[in-house]
Amino acid sequence: MSFCSIADLQFSFLLHQAWLDHHSRSLGLFIDGKFERPADRRSHSLSDSKGTVVCSTTLAKEDDISQCASSSVNGYKAWSSLTCFQRAKVLLRMVSVLGQHGQCVSELCEMCEASCSSSSLVRLLQFYSSWAQLRDTLITSWTPLGVVEVVTSDECSLYSLMLKVLPALAMGNSVIVVPGRSAAPPALLLAQLFTTAGLPAGALNVLTGSDVTLSAKVAQNPNVSYVTYSGNKEDGVTLCQNTAGLGVPVSVSPCIGATCPFIVFESADIDSAVDEVIEAAFKRKKEVHWVLCVQESVVDGVMDRLKLRLAGMKCVSLLSDEHRALVDAAVQEAQQQGATLIQSSAAPPSGVQYPPTVLCNAAPSSPCVVTPTPGPLLPLMTFRSNTEAVTLGNHSPHGQAASIWTEDLTLALETANGLSVGSVWVNSHSVSDPCLPSSGHKDSGTCTDGGQEGLYQFLRPSSSTSRPRSSHVSMDYSKFGAAASPAVFPNESDSSSAPPVYQQFVGGKACKSVSGSSVAVKSPGGDRVLAYCPDGGRKDVRNAVEAAIKVQPGWMKKSPTARAQSLYSLAKGLESKKQDVAKSMSLQTGLSTEESGKEVDLSVSRLNVWAAYCDKIRGGSLPMPSSGSALSFPEALGVVGVVLPNRNPLLSMVTLLGAAVATGNAVVMVPSQKYPLPALAFVQVLQSSDLPAGLVNIISGDGDQMTAALANHSVIKAIWYWGSAEGCQYLQHTCTNPLKTLRLFCQKDDGGMDWTQPEPAFLEETWRNAVQWKSVWIPTA
């Protein structure tokens, strides 16, 4: 359908009611550029805030999913075959379409409570159309993934949905949208508008359903290459668990329900801060829960202003009597812990109405702070210094965003740097723009959305191959890793003929495993014992993580130059031990001495590359359309667990170790169970290096047992895994509380990865997997 044929639709888009009436208020599925309404499909009714039925949406079935996936494959072929200029032209044409029908989109969003203004959509389209134009110029050696599934929960806004759909399209992918209930009608309308703007049929399909189980069924289709989700965490966890074992990467952005600090310093404009916190906590649609943190010296003034501003505010309608019971219980418990109330009026004894309430002097451990209930509640806590403010701001398990109020720019930037969140707003809140990259820190996500950095989740290096899909296997997750390899206790004889006994590396020291047991490492032919390696377990992982978490914050704060010098020194140390390490590798892998020496040389070179990377990619200022300044910069993930591959056992280890350490992380590494000796021989290099004790830890042992120990440790933020299909499934199912960033490869194909390749995109992908992004927005007068 061409752009001009919009007149052929024979109905007016000027009002959302006209569009709904045209569809008899029964919306079908949008597949292959048109609406499909199978006669035997059930439907779901959608009501507005007053309880009036707006329309109904069709519930997709398996046949619809197959039809949609086939359409998306064809749509991908047509869309990706266009030039960058042609794709950009379609997205820009959509801006003109929205200029004509923006009112209809905005009204439909308002009616469905999927808030998104037409101006916000226009900004998204303009931003990503430019990136569609520049993809092959500024993002070289990368290629689109193929068919991408974008999923949102019922409460998620249309803006959050399109923040994932548009970059996926801009990079040349086709998209299957599985929207939540509130965003479904406007998503269907936009899909139809995209078709009139010239988007090829099948490049954007929309399937609607009753709950998140539909998205898992779509992910089971072998044509889907990537799944990305935005919404509440509960549905995100369900999606991860339901797709575990399918071999399709899944990223999660829990943008609904996070707890965010609103920090007010004594140097702030108190009146403006109070006005804005009331706006954020009580007047806007609450996608996040705010916690007000006020410096002690001005808390009395803040409380007086809160009393004045709250006076006369109307009660807020809760969703149900159950929510009212939760609010009453939270308020009662906070009062029992010493909190006092500031309310706009007395709470009605019953019903779903509740007044805006500030819980003054709430305890940091109070449920209203840690696990806030849905309702108009604003906990208030106090702090004395900047250090205490950062501690309070980081108290929550979430790391989505924070608002800082002060006229002291240096104080604002120091605080922003200390907060473990993806977005920081100075003297403002809830600023959104597609040029701002943001990663969910801690339990607030596993991917980056927005900015150039958010584009890479929809791309892969051109030199890499598509990952093969797998099938879900039935397994008892509680028993995974329970059956370890049989351990031995070698006799540490002085005889020169006895096989050597290697040690693991924990906390900067070579040591035995906690159990004291070892496993025999045999020759490639299996006819003789080459050495004994420590048989590590859960307690060894615990000790390694404790050592890593102590040293990682200090290492992250070191200058990039200092980190680079440490890596250069490590490379030099490896070069000096080349003969010993090469001998160990040759002994176990069966490679010739010459081939082993070449891998050592490549490993030295790779460490030097990562040393050079340290001070080369540091983020910078961003071009915001409104007045003000925006900054973005990469930050370390924290502690990274790595289960190493069999292929190129030394080179793969230093590649992953170098990427993690160069970006400020600490690592707990598990050597290949098949070839552990090269990694353990590397311990002598680490012992003579100047890396801080505990920054790099190497623990050998049963692969499944070590994987389970890493997965169940709450401090570890990311796991990079090469192993069995069962191990991949276990990690995706288990690493959900808290969320961990996963990089999973099935060992049988080793991810198709050639560790010897010097491709820039390969190194850049590894680097990007080792960082998370933070954006800081500073408005001007």
C-alpha cells in the first residue's frame, strides 16, 4: 500500500472514535500489512478508567503465530534489502503521517491509558530515521538480527514499546509486536499507519493475546532471532523462564514498579523540588515508585512545604479493594516503625479512594521503601552527607533512575557518579529522549535502550553466524550441578615422576579448594594422568565473590590509564612465561609446541589490545533537542562470572578477562573442564602481576556445579557461559532474582566463535557486553 493510498481507506483517522467504529470496535491481528480477523478466535475487552468498554482485541492462536512468523521472514527480506536511505525515507514519511493523524493516536493512547504524545513519537521517528540513514556509515561491520519480537506488559506505555520497535526497524530488522492490553489498540493503529507510509508488508506485525504466555509461544518459532521485553518484572521473569532452553536471546527492561530516589540537598531550590516531587509522586501516572531523601538541615522546611502543597489535593482512586488493603497495611507498618503522616485529608474508612500521603522518617527497611505498594504513598528519609545520600539512593534493589536537586553542579555530578542507576536527572525528573542511553542497573534490566548504544541489541557482528536454535528439555532445576565429578585426594609426593598438582587462584593467592579435593586431568588419549586440578565448589565461589566485591569498586574508580598500565604489565608477564604456558597447553590439548606458542603470542597481543581500549571509549555529551546538557558514559557491571569454552582455552580466557577488567569489572572464571591446565598455568602470571588481589579469580571444578554456584550468587551481575544446552537453559530459568545479564553459548557449536579473529566488531561486541550505560540530564534556565 503506497503512502498516497491512505485516502482509499474510506474512513477518517481524524478522531480515534472513527477508527474504532470503522473496525466495529473489534480489532483483529495485524499480519502482512493488513488486519486479520479469524472467525473462531476469542477476544478480550478493553475498558477505560471509567469502566466503559473501549474495544475488544483478538486473542491469537498457534496458527496465527505461524502465519505471522512467515510474514515477518518475508518482511525482513524486503525491508533489509532496501538501502539505508530508503529505510530512513520510510521512517521520515511516517512523521508526515503522524502530522495528519497524531490527534487520533494521542486520543487513543489517552483512552487506553497507554500514555504517549504524538510529539514524542515524532521525536522517536526523527531520531531513528537518522540512524537508519547512517547505519552503514557509522556502524560498520554489523548486520541486523532478522526477526525481532518486542513484548510489553499490560501497564506499559506506547512510548516504551516504540523505544524498542523503532530502533529494531531502523537497523533493518522485521518486528513482531506482542503488546500489553493498554498499548494494543494504539500499536495496531500505528502498524496500519506504517503500512500507509511505505513499510513493506510483514516488516511490522502485531499479535494480541490475553497474557505474557503468547510472547513465549511466539519465541518458540525458529524464525525469531531475538526477544526484548519492557514492563513489570513479574511478566519479564515469566517470559525468561518460559523461553529457557529455546536458544533465543531474551533481554528484559523492567520499567514498571521500580523504586527511584528523589534526593534533595540543602543547596537545592526547595520550593521547586517540593513542587516536582508532588507532581512525580501524586499527579503523574506512576510507572515508578519515588522515595524522597532530604538532607537533615532542610527537612523541616521541606515538610512544611509538603503540608502546604498537599492541602486540598483530592483523593486518588486505587484499582481495587485489595490494593486499598495493601496500602492500609503499608501505612500501619510504617507508623509502627516510627513514621509520621502528612496527608491531604483523612483517609476514608473504606473504599478505593485514598489521599496523597507522605510517610515522614520512614525506615530504610520498611516495606513501603523496599517493596512499595500501588497507591499514593511517598516515603521520606533523611541523610546528613553526600555519602549517606548515595547509600540511601543505592539501598533499593532497583537501579532504573534517580532525581537529584541541588544548585551545586559538582555535588550533583559526584552524586550521579555514585548512584547505581541508568538515568540521573538533575533538578528535574522523568526526562525522556531517544538520544539518552540507559541500562537497567542491578535488578532493573539486562539491556540498554536509547541512544546509539541501544541499537547494538538489534545487531550482530557481520563476521559472526546466527546462533542455532535448540529445544526446551525437561529437567529438575533443583538437581542441576548436584552430581559432581568424582574427586580424589592426590598424594603430594616429592617424587619427580608424580603428576603435578595445580592450584586455583582466589583473592590474589594460589590455593587448594575449600574441600581439599582434586580431579585428575588426563592426556588427550586418556591413557595417563597429566596433573591434578582443584575440585572447586560453592564455597570457593563464595570466597572468590567476596574477594571480588571488595576490590571491584576501587578498581572501577582507577583512571583508565592506570588500568591500561596494569594490563600492559599482565601482557608482559605472560610473554615472559610463554614457554611454561605453551608447554602446559601443548601437553593437554595435543597441539604442537609451535601452535601452542602462537596461541600464547595471540593472547599477549589480545591483552595489549584491551589495554589500549581502556581510555578510548568513554561516552560524552549528547545532542538534546531542548535546552540543557546531557552526558552518557559506560560503567562496569560489577562482578562477572565466566565459564570458559573449550576452543582456544588460553586465548578465549584472556579475551574475556581483558574485556571485563579493562572496563572496571572483577571476574570469577571457571576454566574449561576439558582443558583446565592453560588457565591454571596462567595463575603464575597473575601472581607476578600488579592487578589488585581478588580482581581476577580462577576456580576449577565440575562445570555444572560451578555454574549453579555462580547463578545462585546474588552479587554476580553477569554470567558469560560456554557449556551444555542444559546449562544454558538452567541459567536463563534461574538468573531472574536478581536479574543477571547472560551471554550464553552451547558448547557443542562453541557459538561458532573464532577467537583468533581480529575483527573490530568482534572486540567491540565483547567490550559492549562488559559495560552498562548511564545518562545524566542537566537542564539550563
